[in-house]
Amino acid sequence: MNALDLQKLTVNSLEDLKGQDIVVLDVADRTSVTDWMVVVTGTSARHVKSLASEVVEKSKEAGVRPLGMEGEEDGNWILVDLGDVLAHVMTRESRDFYALEKLWGIADPEELADSENQDDQAAG
């Protein structure tokens, strides 16, 4: 299975279980670790765990064994490593705190400005 197909399988798996705010980041030209990052929000720690388990199950069914999974103990942020695709399954609080899209410099500049304005308003 090529990287793009694996990325689509990951997104479909997350959509099937109602993952929220799914963002696909093409990071192939930014890192040698992976080609794609898929970031998704779960509504609770239980939902995050279910989303991550679904990605693992569907990838295994497609013949791709995950290289690893981290964070399933607390369920705030679970990383599923599929090699060419990394799935970051997070609660809203974790996603807002770590801001992976911003970290990778890929988010829409207007969206980042809006986010920063909201942060400034909340702080002041």
C-alpha cells in the first residue's frame, strides 16, 4: 500500500467513528520520518482511544502493521505510527495546547492569526 492510500485509509477510519476537525499535513518535504501526519480530535479520552484503535484495526486489515502506538494509557494524545503516516489522535485540550499544525508551520495564516487573537483576548 502506498503512502497516499494509507493516508486515505487513516482518514476514512477516523471519519467512520466521527473524528472531529481532521487535518492532513503533507510533511514529506519537511521530515524524513514520515510523509503524512493526520491530526484529529476526539470528544473524550474514550473516543480518542476508540479512534486510534480503529486506525490500527483498519490498517491491519489492509495488510499494514503499525510500527507502534503511544499514549493509550491516558488517552489525551495517542500517536499511531504507520510508517508513511502518523496519526495524532487528541482531545481538544491537548490539540489546542500542542498546536501541531502551527508547530509544523502548515496551518492557514488567517486561522493562526485568529487563534493568536483569541489567545491574546483570553490572556488580557
